[in-house]
Amino acid sequence: MRKVWQFLPTFFFGDAIGNDCLAISRFLTRKGVENKIGATTIHPKMDPYAVAFEEAKKQISPEDVIIYHLSTGDAMNDWFSDLPNKKAVIYHNITPAEFFQGYSDIHVKVTEEGRLQAKRMASRVDLSIADSEYNAREMEEMGFPKASVVPILLPFEDYRKTPDEKKVEEMSDGRTNILFVGRIAPNKKQEDIISVFAEYVKNFDPDARLILAGSCGGLEKYQERLESFTAKLGISDQVIFTGHISFAEILAYYKTASAFVIMSEHEGFCVPVVEAYLFDLPVLACDYGAIGETMGDAGILLSAQKEPARAASLLHEMLKDKAWQEENKARIKKALERFETEKVEETFWEAIKPLVSEPETT
């Protein structure tokens, strides 16, 4: 019987792509479609849901459909391209290599390799899916078949779980908490968040606190630069680099935040914006990549021309204008409708159905 396989190089716990893969698997199961997940690196908590890559390759049948999550350079990309099976690719974007120059030769190598592999893959797939219009345009430029746009499946119910109570108590001390969630990486431009925060502290709220929640794994040079920058600005004791933290701690930071600020210059989707919306947080961002598309009409979207003093002033206005905040909550509610599970599942099914439906017999 025909099965659907999903493949990705790394199947991490709590990772947006890993979560998307698992959510798709559960949806396909509910639709009565037998399916499996294959990965090279599997987080221990994800082990029950996946098959090791080398074993998975042995289990694939010629009639099986293969869905591949493309987000980086990896030997698995070429393996997927060469498969004779019916194939679909879900493109989560590959960060351009230039962002990593001077920080990590490995990141430069895998992202350059990934873009080249993606172009080779483009003519060898039967169906394309992108998780944003921005990514769909990139796919078109690389030569993929016209992509269906299907947002990442986000487990909204997970964000209703109990946050870390100790962290909630620690952060609920009356100070203003400005939050960013995401890996510490050059494309995220955390230095620009720090610049905005420094202006905000200087002009509006000297006791405010900035939380940069995320790991710098493999990009330690970049974090060192950020820490030196905060020291130069004299705000080291007001900027928290959390490193890798539990999901319960992430929930605690969202719960106790006053606003979410993102100055990233490359996002193929932007899951943390949606997460911030789930906590009714006002979002201040710059118009790069898919950020504006993800935000919808909520929050404040700045032009790509970054002006820290102006951004800090707008952040202050966001936080003191209660009427705007209430109006923004209504806009957040509308923006979130696009990412509701049932709606995304229906869109995904319409996109993938031509490949996974059993052929009609005569």
C-alpha cells in the first residue's frame, strides 16, 4: 500500500520545522494516510515518531510518495532529488550565506551548498509547497513548479500549557520586559534590537529589560560581538541572553513580556511573530523577508530603513497607548485566523492530494 514519507535532515524537539513535520504526520494519520518520518539526526524526544535515515531508505517502496522539508544544505538534498518516486518539497527557506561571513565557515558552506542543491532539485520534483508567499517567489526564481502556499502548522494548544512558574515570578517584578525569541544569528540582527532598546532605555524607561531568548549554537562569535556591543552601550546588566531554554521557560518569557521586537533581515516565515500574537503582544518589526506577510495588519511594521531612535519612540507609544493596544488585539485575532490548524490543514490537503490519493482503477 502506498505510504507517505516525510524527510528532513534534523528532527529536533521544539523546532518549528520539526513541529510542522510532526503536525503533518498526525494530520495524514487522521486522514487515513499511512505515513512515516525519516531523519539523520533525531532528538531523543522525537525518536518515537521517526525512523533513522539509513533504515528509512530500506523501507521505501517505489509507489511511496516522498515529502521533503528543505531548509539547509545536506547530502539528503541530493538523495531526495535523485529518487524516482513521486516527490513534493516544502520550502522553509535557506538563509543566504553572506549573513554568516566572518562568523562561521560551516554555516557559509552549508547555506551556499543548500542553495545550489535547491536549484538542482527544482526540476526533479512533482509538486512544490512554500510556507509563505515570500518563499514561493524564491522557489519560482530557482525554477521549481509553481508553489502552493501553506503556512507552517503551529500547535496552538502547546502555548496554553503551564509556563515555568519560577521564571514567571522572577520576571514579574514590575519592570518592562522587551522580548525577542529566536536563535542568536547574524540574519536576526540582534544588534539592531539592542540599539533600539538602548534608545528606549535612555529616553523613556531606564529600568527596562531586554530578553534575547535563543541559542547561539555554532555562532558564538556573533554572540560575543553582541555582548561587547551591550557593554559598550552600558546596558549589559539590562540585556539577558538566555541561551538554550525549555519550552516552559519560553512560555514564561512570552507571558511576562510587554512587547516583542524583531529587526531580522531574513525570515522565510516568522514563527515567533505568531507566537507573540498568541500572547496578545504588540510587535514592532522591520519590513524584511516574510515578516510583514506573517504580521498581517497587527503590530507596527517599519520600513527597511532602520532608525533606532524612531523605533524606540514607536515602542514607547505602543506601550503607553492603551486604546491602540485594545485595537491591536482585535487585529491580532484576525491575523491569527490565517494560521488556525483546521484552515492550514485544509490548504495543505488540497495541495498534496494529487500526489497522495490512490490512482483510480478502471
